[in-house]
Amino acid sequence: MKRQPIYAFVKRAFLNPASTRLTSYIEAHVETGHEAPYKWGDNMVIMADCKQVIKLEFFLGAKQARRISLAKINLLIDVLTRFREALVKQIELIEKENRRGQSSKKTRKTSR
């Protein structure tokens, strides 16, 4: 009988509020062994946005692969962090522009 895999880390989270009924999610898992670390384990990040799914594998079976896997996740985190910062800035600029537009509309209405 095949043993069930053991995971050192498992996380799944929906990316949109439940009220949207959209199925975007992120799932991540790192497999470990029963008695010791398992270098042939299943280590993945899965991201889905409606109908599109991307699976990123992080192989740990060889020393070079472990270095590459760590570099890959570090780069992903760096890019996503910078992307978030750019989104925050754009949101702030859009909100500022919306406030400016609303105040100029109020000014035009009161001056008539």
C-alpha cells in the first residue's frame, strides 16, 4: 500500500471575495518525508484566475535544482512586491484624480 504524502506546508486561499463568485485562487504546498526530508517531493505554487491556471514547480532533487528553486521563488516574491507597490501608487493617483474631478464639479455647480 502506498503511503500518503506528508506536507510541511499547505495553503489555499481564494483571491476574490466570495460574493463575486469568481474562482481565482492560490495554492501552495511543500512535501516532506515520513522519517526525513523528501527531496523528490511535490513542491508547487498553483495560481488560478477564472479559467487560466499556472503551476510552478520547485524541484529539490539535486543541489543545483534547489538553488534554482530558491532563486525562482525569491524572484517571484520580488516581482510581485514591486508590482503591488506600482498598483498602490496607481490607485493613489486615480483616487487623487477622482477627488480633484469631484471638487471641480462641485465648484462649477456652486458658481452657476
